[in-house]
Amino acid sequence: MGTEVLNQSEVDALMSATESGEAAPESIPTQIFSRARRDSDQIDIQPYDFKRPERISKDQMRALEMLHETFARNFGASLSGFLRTIVEVKVVEAAQMTYSEFISSLPNPTSFNLVRCPPLEGQICLEISPLVNYPIIDRLLGGSNKELFIPQRPMTLIETRLIQKILQRATVGLQEAWAGIRKIEFALGEMESNPQLVQIVPPNEVVVVIGFEVKMTSRTGPMSLCIPYNVIEPLIEDLSAQSWFVTGKSKTGTDTAERIAGGLSSATVELEATLATTTISLAELKSLEVGDMIVTHRPASSPAILGVEGRPKFMAQIGQYRGGRALKIERPIKPHERIDLSGTGIH
């Protein structure tokens, strides 16, 4: 390695400059990752944790949040029809964190469920808090959730089987919500009560956690969906708010209507047939005796009004079928059609 040697004239110039004070060292301006000189007081310095790299952009996180808002609405509608009570599910947060941070934030015991998602590799996690599980179990077994005690223990085999029915509806909701991005066959896998015993990815692996709030009558509890980054990495370029919104906009209305209709199809309703109506005074009501007849203006051959939950829906004829009383529906009643069932006095 060679060294540069100064000649005599350069040495004399340097000595004279030092004696006169002209060779004062220049201050070097502060530069932080920039070729342009800036005032150090105006530089905005923010902390960065290298243990938690942000691998998903804000736009993609917003797309994931919007996608799972659709899942929350569909899942809430499915639970409402299954449990025959109003269930509200909504997204409360969407964040990136490490898998170890997610596991440490969960209670023990809880309902920690693995979900396979072919054709994507790996598994995702769906965690449902005991504050949600036990009110649902109580509802399925005929309880009212009043003064319900939440036990701090793993679920029994019977309770696990009941919660599996809820989890199956959750996988269907996930499949419908993700259909706009790609057709994914979500399927329920292993179930565990202690989340510390399940490690689907390394502790420092980045995961996306979608936090939900489930509200049923007076009970409210959390639910979490954990999606490892390596699972959704093949779809990361498709997760833009614009593409998801355009795809989901044309399907949401029809799918939601069909889903609600499917959930209500098994609900029971009360039917009643009305022959005629009339009005009497309280004195006439008190004087009624066995054998009295109530006469109306409607002929006996007039059709009866078949009502569903108190609302007139069909015109029907009264008869018998296999020895029992029966109604034969003639036609539906139009929405604005007026039906006169009035009558007169008592004889």
C-alpha cells in the first residue's frame, strides 16, 4: 500500500496556514441515510424494532380488515339463525406481531383451534374465548345465560362437540369471505385448550392477528384469528383494497340474502286460521252461557284466513284430512288486499 509524500512547497504552505489559523477544521454536517444535507434538529427519528418487521403494507392490512369484516357479518348472521338469538360479530383490530406475542396474549385454558386452508400451505389459528364458548353452550342446552358461571377449566368432550358446530360455521364464513381473492377450502383441524402447546410457526415469525368481538344478549367476549405470513404470502400481491372491494361488491348482496334465508329456513312459525271476527259488549260477554251462538255476517262457506305469526298470508278452505281438521290453501293474500272478517251480535 503506497503513501503520498508532500513536496517542499506543499509543506511550507501547510505550516504557514497553521500558524495563521486558516486551517481550522471544518464541521461536518449531520447526515442520516441521505445524500442531501439537512438540519439535524428537523429530522424526525422514530424507533424501529427489528424483532417485529412490518412485512405487510398498510393498504394490504386494510384489505385484510375489510375482508374479515365481511366474514364477521356473515358469521354473525349464521350464528343468529343457529342459536335463534341475535349475535353480533365485529372486527375490533388488525395488527402484525410475532407468533410468540400472540400466544402470550391468550388465556389458558381457551378454545385454540387449527384450521387447514388448502391449496395454501400451513395452518391458521382460530381462538374463541371461554367468555364466548360457555354462553353459546348454555344457549344450545336450553339455558338463558342469566347468572352464568364461566369455569376456568378445559371443555369436556360434550362441550367440545357443541363448539365444533360453531367452528364449522366459522370455516364456511371464512371460505365465503375469501372467495373474492381465491377459492380456499377451510377445514377444521386439531383443537387444544392450552395455546402454549401449539407451535405452527417459529416464535419470531410474523403473523397477522384479526381481533373480533362477539356479543350475544348481555354476554360479550373476544375471538382471534391468527394468519401466519408464510401462509398468505402467495396471495399478498392480490390483497389490495381496490381489487377486494370490486370483487366482493357484486357478490355480497346476493350471498348475504341466500345465507340469511338458509339460516331462517329451519325456524318454526305459528299458524292460525280465523273464520270471522265480531265485537260484543262486556255485559254480553258476561251473560254468555253454554249453547249460545255467535252470529256473523260471513257465510259459512267463506274461506278462512290463514295467518303466519299474526299476519294474514293465505285464503284457505276448512276441511278434514285423514280424520283430522285441515286447511286447504286456495291463494295467497296480496300485500294491500283488505279482508273483511267483521260480524254482528249474539243470539
